[in-house]
Amino acid sequence: MGHSREHYSRLGRIGGPASWARTQDRAARTAPAREAARTALDRRLAEEYGIPLDGSATSERRLAAARTAHFQRLAYRRARGGRSSK
């Protein structure tokens, strides 16, 4: 018979911090995930605002503005104290 879920949960609680303790450069370790998240957000915002993803300076400025609007919208919703529709 195998180990219980509790057993694996306890191992994870040990393994996570141990792994981070061995990590010398946290930013480098998390960089791929941060880049993927930003790319996914940029794709979504580009579609929503009709911004071409061509790498031009104009498109980059528009994406930066769209990101700012997105995060300001999130902050506004958070300040209101609850979920709201778009």
C-alpha cells in the first residue's frame, strides 16, 4: 500500500522551503514564469484593445498603457472591497 496524502503533503512542506534555501538567485529561478505570465497578459490585452503584437515602439507604448489600465482597474476593484464585473 502507498503513502497517504498527508505523507506527501508533509514532504512538500519540507521540500519547498529546502528548495528555496538552495536557490541562490530567486529572480532567475522565477523569470520564466514571470515572462510567460506577462506574455499571456499582453496577448489578452492586445486582443481586447486591438493592438498588433509587432514589436513596434507604438505597439509597445499602447501595451504599456493597456497594462497600466488593467492594473488600475484591479486596484479600483480591490479598493471597492469585492468583485465586480468588467
